Amino acid sequence: MLLATREIYRGRVVRLNVETVELPNGHRIELEILHHPGGAAVVALDDRHRVCMLRQFRHAAGGYVWELPAGRLEPGEPPAETARRELIEEGGVEALEWQELGQYISSPGVFTERIHLYLATGLRPATQAPEAAEVFEVHWVPLDEAIARVHSGEFSDGKTCLGLLKAGHRLAARNT
């Protein structure tokens, strides 16, 4: 149960609070909690069974990271709409068919961010519109290869790894 909140920082994307809480066992503790509006990520699969992957520069990660098209939820924007918008902006495609793959909580001990995962198929070209602060390359990778790169450790972004594995499982279950 939340007993008290003290805001430490409020930025463009995140807010950092020190929150005094009472845990289910009765223990009281101060926790540093980073609040984030959440996001959506898309496993976009074309008719050749290739997935849209971004090789994106991430300063916090120290360089380039392989990721799915993804982005932050805008105020009042449903996660499915965020997924659609980001797929067009970053991947340069739109999808006719969408399936939810669940949610991902990136670091539940300190971070409130929830990322909604989607599988998108029935792709057709759209006008790509990356933001000025985004630096990435679009690659179309066979899904089996992408999943192998998760297992080898080459792909290490959490939302990407989980999204690819869930999509692979969903598609395998559908084909049995």
C-alpha cells in the first residue's frame, strides 16, 4: 500500500519518485520508482516469413542494438494504436492483421513501464517517417534466424527477445 510519495525528478518521458510503501508482509520501505507511460512493440512478419528488425543506435546501451519497431504510448493513445503508428514510422509498412502477444514489464522492481507486444501480418508499404532523434537501419530477417539470434545472445533487447519468442510460439501452435 502506498503511504507517501516524494517527486525527485520530472522529465519529458519519465518521473522519478521516492515512494513509502507498506508491503504485504507489513514491512514499510522507501522505494525509488521510475514512472514511464509504457510502450508497444511489433513483430511484423511479411509473406516471406521475414520479420522487420531495426538496428538502432541507443546511447544508454553504448551503441547499436537490434530491436523491433516500438515506441512510447502518447497520452490517451491505446497501445494498439501506438503499435500501428510505430510500424509505419519506423518500418515503413502497415499491417492488415493484428494479434496481441501480451505485455512485458521491463524491470518491475524499479520501473513502471509496460510494453504491449503485437504480431502484425498482411503487410503493405507505407510512408516511413522516423523522428529526427532516431538513428536506425531497417532489416528484414527470416523469423527462424531472428529467433536463433535471440538464443545465441546477439539480440539482447528484452522486448525484442520476448516478442520474437512469443510470435514464434504462436505461429508454431497455429501450424500444428
